[in-house]
Amino acid sequence: MKPERKKKLPNKKIITSAKFEAKEQFTKSALENLKTENKRLFNSLKESGEIEELN
């Protein structure tokens, strides 16, 4: 009777690296979305006269 083979799991460093990259990508995406939303809100407030841009 042959001993049952264990499934080889991925290297822990690879898993950690992939998780880090996913978090970093999410963070960059979230930051870009916030920047875009901030610009949109700022422009909307300027157009409505709520705020004035200082030069």
C-alpha cells in the first residue's frame, strides 16, 4: 500500500506577497477614487458659488 501523498502547499512567502500586492493595488485604486471624487466635489462647490478659489 502506497502512502498517501500530501498536497504541496504554496510557499508562505508567495502567499504573503500576493496578499500584500492585492492590498497595495486596492489602496492605490481607493486613493485614485478619492482624488477623483474630491476634484468633482470641489468643482461642484466652485460652480455653485459655495467656495471661491484663492490664487
